[in-house]
Amino acid sequence: MPKLRIGALPDDKPVRVTAELPAQVHRDLVAYAEAVAGQAGQQVDPAKLVAPMLARFMATDRAFAKLRRRAHPPIAGDG
């Protein structure tokens, strides 16, 4: 089985966000949760996948990273 992009979920204090998903996106999310559960050997609530998926999406979006760097330039001496 190929390695999925979303693995174990961190135990973090959540912030509640309510969103409506198209039916097909929800079906795909449930299927993805089943795949993660099969790989991780634990039940996974599909709603808990949304945050890591969004985080991964934003982390790999080059245009977004460029905009963030412009908005928050590094401070001299950081790093």
C-alpha cells in the first residue's frame, strides 16, 4: 500500500470551524479516513483529517509561501 500524505494525527487543542462540503468531497474524505485507518491500524474520524490536509496544502503552496514571506519578512538574527 502506498504511503498516504496524512499520517498519525497530532493531539492538539482544536478551534471549531463549521463548513459545508459537497457530497463527493465528503465521500472522498470518508474513504481517505478509511485508508488512513487501514494504514495506521486505528479508527480515524474523517473530520479530524481536514486540519492536517489543509495544513499540508498550505505548506506546499508555493504562491502562498511567497505571499507569507512578503507579509512577514524574517528578522535579522533569526535562525
